[in-house]
Amino acid sequence: MDNERPKEQGGFINNLSLVFGMVFIFFLAGCGGEDTRNDQHKTWADYGGGPDQSKYRKLDQLTKSNVHQLEVAWFYPTSDNQIYQFNPIIVDDVMYVLAKNNSLVALNATTGEEIWIHANLGGMARRGINYWESEDRNDRRLIFQMNNYLQAIDAVTGESILSFGNNGLVDLAEGLDRDPKTIARAQSGTPGKIFEDLLLLGSSTGEGYMSSPGHLRAFNVITGEMVWKFNTIPHPGEYGYDTWPKDAYRYIGGVNTWGEISVDIERGIAYYPLGSPTYDYYGADRIGSNLYGNSILALDARTGKRIWHYQVVHHDIWDYDLAAAPQLVTVNHEGKQIDAVAVASKHGFMFVFDRVTGEPLWPIEERPVPPSHVPGEEAWPTQPFPTVIPPISRQGMTSADVSNYLLTPEEREMWKGKIDSMQTGFFTPLSHEKETLSLPGAVGGVSWGNTAANPEKGMVYTITIDWPSFYERLKTKEEIQSQSPAIQGKGATIYSQNCLACHGEDRAGLSGPSLLELSGRVNMNDFKQVVISGRGEMPAFSHFDEEQIKDLYQYLEGSTARFSTQDPKEYQMPEGPVVASGGAPGGKEIRRIETQGGMFGEPYLEGVEIPSQRYYQQGWGLNYPYLINPPWSEIVAFDLNKGTIKWRRALGLDEDAAQEGGEDTGVPRAQRNGMIVTSTGLIFSTSKDGKVYAFDAEDGRELWNSTLPTGTEGIPAMYEINGRQYLVVLASTPLKFGKGESPPNEIKEENQGGYVVFALPEH
């Protein structure tokens, strides 16, 4: 037996000289420069930069006069073809990244040299991890979600901490008002937020009937014990229970924080953006306003007690989740300094409240909105509209808004006629009789990663996208089954009903990634894991049986995608200082879910009163992101001292539209970008055109840009070591412009994706 080979189940290398050497390097790293660990605006030891999620850096080396000199200081390749959204965190001189086929890697943050690798962590939450340390710094932990478990790794050695939870694991499917065997999705794509000795955590529940509830929880970072839980679908006797039908908590799901939590550490208040109840597009089984769906919720971070809430969408039937990080800013309002929280939404509004009391800074009106004509549905008669702060996004589209780019004259006229025949209008419920056009749409507006702020100046910056959703009419179960009689057995039909909306008719990707890039690296076992458990925004399809998964797999295998038909091979250990593999024992296992009845979410629990008929929306209508006139993506700067938009500008340039004469177009499909704001008046932003930009925070002027080796998703990071300021951007996403019909750019060996770290030249 080779003693140098790590154990697959969270073991360690029996090589004390290597471990002690790494510990020595780690502690040396903390000796350089000023100790700024307690200033959240000078470090990046947390997802999104710090507890307040402002992405604001009080660092002064980079200025408007020298930012044009930025150059690549070092580059760390991911050494695979994975698409990552990971936000690096930096502690002292150590950077933690996800790379090398889902391995957690500790790097020297000034050189990119590898310190340790914990390999084989497939199923980890895609966007980031949490860092915690004890007051004496003797206990340092990286806490993360993987395959519906919480785990902890020693930040110094890279080894699993098996005293955490039950032999290193905390089962996130427990304690959610459901049998854990029926819960397919219990973790979130975002890592949560550390506050004192607690990990505050949300979840991604899925969006179908009978999804699990999105209750909010806090776990002890040392023991893994659940310290408190807040029921987002209230139980009998709890505030908000009467906004639902009787016993709704027993069968309704969602109302979850899958996005970003912000914390006021001085007051101990955590701010949660909450998503929609499920089912997303038809709510006849949840008549009422449905607290706390689509609410900003302020909780005591230590106890989970509600302080205040505000619901921005009542009885949501449009999938208008709140997901972006609430921004904590201080503003001069009516002659007083007020600590405020600003919440940007997917339906294109900015809501601003007193951070402590929850009182709106400007009036919010309840205005009448269209009723639903779908049998059984009762749309809420009014919705909240801010009265002073202008909308962030366009909120509605007509045939006059059809794009001047990327369409032939014939296509343009065809779409104008089609749009004129559809239901349109803001807050228009979907129909069971005709198609519906919605804007900003299911994935438009402002989402996770898309907010930043200068909290001292009361400025909030948002990235917004206009991506219309063209919804087919709602259908009954019987209609779907009659139109797709072979859905249980044919891969093409299964793909059309469940996958096409995100991955596209040509499988090249829409809101979801391309399935044309899986060549040679997806075997049946890996494919089954993703389908059953979900990943990122992809919901779990745990109701699929073995035959359906095989049919879908074979359909994709026979398409332009290429799958390995060989038996699953032993995980190939990456090159470098691997100290462990696989996380805690049992953390790699994929549990088969005992669902409540399959794709139509049946049956309900015994004794629950339900409507006799239910309706279903097939897909999110995202096939045509370019159909509205540009700009498709923008940065919008809000001065919340005045409640005004100070400036807005297009973010990025679509190459195909530019060839037709387009300028300042932004980019279609521009999800998952992020910003950093500096005290020297700079905004750094990634863009879906494969570039990173620097803008003047005062007026939005472009000051610098750099072309990345490929596209990028997620939030950049910024840090300083020994007086040198660094910007790190993860680039691992294939580029796609225009209609997205051409194959995405491949990441070549000589032009490989990875972590690009910029700095000023050393003198």
C-alpha cells in the first residue's frame, strides 16, 4: 500500500513533514503587513467580501489615475473544463479556490503557488465557502455544503474535521417538516453567512409542487448543532399563518433564501431575501398573500426571532424571487442620518427601508394589478410599487420594442405580430388560454451577485438584465400527458419537457450551461447524481426512475454531446500537494429520494384540502433573450440620499450585434456577474462578453478593461498584501454572443480557464 496516497473518505497523508511545513507557511502568511482582519471592508475572508455584502474595499493603491496600468500578476488554471461560479476567499496570504475537478485548493495569494489540495468534492455548493476562526486563531475552519450535508475542513491542513456534526457531517435534510427521505434539495448554491459562532444558512428547494420548505436555520460552527430555525411557511399560531390555507406548511415548499444573506454585525441583525412559494406559476393550493414569500426579512442573528419584514410581491405567480444581497447603507434622508437597507428585485424595483424598524424611507403604494382568469387561481388584487425611486429595469415589452439587431426583417415582423397577439403587461398573470410575455422575466432584473454599495456615501450599484420570458399557456396534467404520451420512456420527450427551457433546443445552453461541452468526462454515474440531486440553479429531478434517467442519458449521448459509456472510473487524483480526498466519510453518497409521486407532485398529504385541478408551466420561456432592443445588461447607480438614479450604462458589448453597428448593447444572457466598489471611486465589474471592466463610480465612464481567457460567472474578489492591491476574477465559462447558435468557444490548453489575478506593476 502506498502511504503517500490519501484516503478516499476524508483521510490524510501520513507525512508529518508536509503537514507541518504547510502549517508553518500558513502562519508565516499572517505575519506580513497591517492586521486588518477586523475590518470587513479591507479583507475578503467571506463570500461577497464581508458580512454586509457591500463588496466595498477601503483600499487606496488603485485609483482612477493608475487603474489603466493593471496587468496580470499571476494566473492559476482550473486544469479542467468545469464551469465554476466560485468566489475566492483570502485569509492572510492564503487564497482558497475551487478547481481541478471540484477540489478545494489553498494557494499563496501573492504567487498562486499551491499549499494544499483537498480533492474530489463533487456536489459542493457552487458559489463559495465560509471561513471561521476562534479568537486565539488556533481553530480555523472552512465550512461548506456538499450533497445536502454540511462539512468542515481545517483551513491550515486541508483535512476534514470529523468532530463536526456526526463524524464530519450535518444532514441538511433533517428538521424541515418533511421526511428527510423525500427531500431532494436541502442545500443552497450560496454558502450562507458566518456571524460569531453561527453559520446562517438558506437553501435551494426546487420549484415544483411538493418541494421542501425553505426554512432558515443557524448552525454552530464548532459542533454542527442546529441552534435555531425560522419557519418561512408559518406553523399554526405563528405570525403569518393566516396568510395561507389551513395546514399549508405541510405541503407547500419554497419561500427560501437561495441568494445572499447580509448581516449588520454591530446590531446582530441578519437580512434575508426570500423567494417564491412553490409551485411558482399557479397558486390555487396556496390562496392568500403567502408570507413570507418574496419578502425581505430581518431576524435576530443570534436567536432567529423576527424583527420586521416587508413583502414585495403578494401571492407570487411570476417567479419574482428576491435573491440579491440586501445592501446596508447610511443615507442622509430628510436631514437625518439613517442606517438603511436597500433591496433590489428580479422584477426591477429598488425598495429602501430603515434598517432597524423596517419603515420605508419613501412611500410604497399598493396598486391594483390584473386578475387571473385561470380556474381556481386568485391573484392578489394589489402589489407594492415604490413611489419615488425609479425602476431599475424595463417592466413590460410591446411589439415596438423588438430588437433592431440579430433579426432578419422577416423575423422582426413575425415577432411583432406574435407579441401583439400575446398577453403582455406588468404583473399580468399567466393564462391557460394564450401565451404570455413577461419582462423583466423569470431570470431578469437583479439577482444574486448583482448588488454592491459604497455604504458610507449611500450609493448602491446594481447589475440588471432585460430578458423577456415568452411563456406558453398553462396546461393541465391531462393535456401534458395527451401531448406527450411517451414521456415515461423517450429521452427526447423527457428533455423537451424538463431540460429545454434552460439548456435550449440545440442543447447549447440558455439560462443553464451548454450540454455540448461534456465530451469524455460525464459517465452514467455522474449524470445520475446531477439529475437526482440537482446542481446550482438546476432543480433536482428525483422523481425520475432509472429507466427515465437512462433514456435521457442515451438521448444526449446520441446528440452532439459525447458521454463516456464505460463504467465509472476511479477518481483521478489531481497533481500537486493533495492532503485528502472526498470530504468526510459518507459525504459523497447520493441518496435515492422517495418522492411524493413524480413530476406532477402527487399525492398531497392525507387530510389536505386541494383544488380539483392544477395547472403547469412548461419551461421559463427563455429561448429569445435578444428579442428586446438593447441594452440587454446595464449597471445602474442609485443615490439613496435622494432616491434617484445617478447614472446608468450598458455593461459589455455583444460581438454579433456590434458587427451590425450596435454600440453599448450590453450582452444577452448576462446573468451571474458581480462588482467591487472601492473607496477611491472605482467600480470593477465582470461582464458576459468575457471582459472585466473598471468604471468611474461618479459617472460610469469606462477607465480600463481586460480580456479574460474565456467567459466569467460569479463575483470577483479584491485584497491587499504588503501594500499591493490585487483583483481576482474567475474565468471558466464558454463565451456566447448573439443568438447563441454558434458553438461556444472552447477553452484551449494554451488559453485555459482559471483564476486571473491583476495588480499594478511592481517597481
